[in-house]
Amino acid sequence: MKTMPLSTYLSNVSSLVYGCMGLGGGWNANAITAADVNQANMAIDSALENNINYFDHADIYTLGKAEQVFGHILRERKSIREQMYIQTKCGIRFEDELGPKRYDFSTQWMTHSVNKSLLQLNCDYLDVLVLHRPDPLMEAHEVADTFHALRDAGKVRFLGVSNMQQYQIAELQQVLDTPLVVNQVEMSLHKHDWLDETVYAGNTDGKDINFTPGLLQYCRQNQIQIQAWGSLCQGLYSGVDVSTKAPQVQQTQRLVAKLAGEYGVSAESIVLGWLMRHPAMIQPVIGTTNPLRIKACSQVSEVELSREHWYALYISAKGQELP
């Protein structure tokens, strides 16, 4: 594997990430079917046709079947690998004979996970390895040494994290010999604690916000790409039935539809465009397996919301005016 400069990686990845959690069938022990392979083929083709070249996995998605069905396709269609950037996540261990569900950033488990993912994905290397959720027992030097060994063996190019706050990131970064490239956290028009944290700074109305103050700013200052999982809110504002949902959800769905008409784009692209209008250069992860909806998401490239429309969506989703 050739060493890729960080600047090349950053300049070539797409502004949207295709999340592969929905591939491979259900979260069960059922075998992968021909229908699962066909679904994955259509999703991959739709992503690539719509200029989405970044694919996000995790070793646990559909109990490993998401990576397996993806690897089946790469085995059959070897030429498309070089069109892609592939990241996968490790560190979550489900309950087994050894213990309960837990997180594990030990050398043994990280190495095992990478080797298993490479086998399942039918890949020689991963573009990015992401630590899935913070492990309270993490030894930063151990993680760094493990990553360096995996990278030097040609198995991994870059390292990222997920669901971490800046103090955990800083502890890890200080012992790495290369920059962390990604922090993936839940961010959307519906889950907007990350934004409320900045608006309610010093205001007691924001005391119950569950987000780490300064995380966005830290990532921006250190050129760590913020990826947003859950970015489409599971279709909450772009088509699902919300007749039993809270009034602000119904109101926001109507507003999204109205703006989609005004901008001449899909509702999905308005929801994603709201995230991407933020100066943190957020990279949404989309998880739909519907090729038409993947195409609808790609229309976000045609959207730049006005300041007024951005605030209108934010306030509508909050259900109250700003302080």
C-alpha cells in the first residue's frame, strides 16, 4: 500500500458518507441472501453514480454481515475498490461468555478486529480505522502503538474516533505520530444538542444539554473532520408519517417541504443542507438503502440555505425561540 498524504485524502473524499449499517440483512444469524447482495449492489452503485465515494462500516453492523456483503461485491467487482474510501469502526464487543456488552481498545482486540474486517471486506487495507465509542479503560499509548503497527504493516492508512469529546481526543492525539482525521458524533436537525451548547453558553436554560462544550471548535482548530451520524433523522422531516409526533416535528416537516419546493431540491437535501451550512464543514453520514433516496441526498450539492432559512429550521425543530 502506498502512503497517502493527509492533504490528498482530505481533498478527494466526498462531502457525504454512505453509511453501510443497513446492508447485509437483519441483526440476526441468518445467512446473507441474493436479495441482500442485490440491495448492496444497488446502494453502492447509486452512491458512486452520485459522487459519494466514502463508505462507512463497523465490524458489528448487522453482526458482521454488512462488511461481508460488501466484501462479496468487492470480490466480484474488484475494479471499484480504487474508486472508494472505506472506513470501518472497532471497539464494541457484544455480550458473550466472557462478559457483558463492553468497549475494548486493547491491542489484542483492535488487531483482531482489523484483521477480521479486512477479511470480511475483501480488502488489503482500510483507508480509516475509527474507534467506535470511548473505552474508559483506554490506554492511549497502547492504542497509538497498535495503530502505528497496523499502519506500518499496510493494513490501515488513517485513524479516527467516534462519539468522543475533545479531552479524550487530545489525550490520544498527543501520543500519535499522525493527526486523527475523523470524529463521528450524532448530529442532525432533530438531535441538535451540539448546536444548543453554543447558543446557551452561560445560560441556565441550557443546563440539561448533553453535549461537550467546545467540541466543534476543537475539531475545527485541529482539522479533524466532523462526521454526523443520524443526519437524516430516520426520515423524520423528509417523508415518514409524523401525525402522532410532537407539534414542532410536524411543523418542521412542513417547513422542510416548503423549502424543498423553493430551492427546487429534495426534502432530504434540505435536512442535510442545514447541517452542511454550519461553518464546521460537517460531513453527514447517510444510511438509506433506497437508491432514489441516495440520489435525493446528493442534491445537497445544489443547496446553500440562507441565514434566515437556516435559523427558521433550527427554531422550528427546537419548538421555541432563541434566548
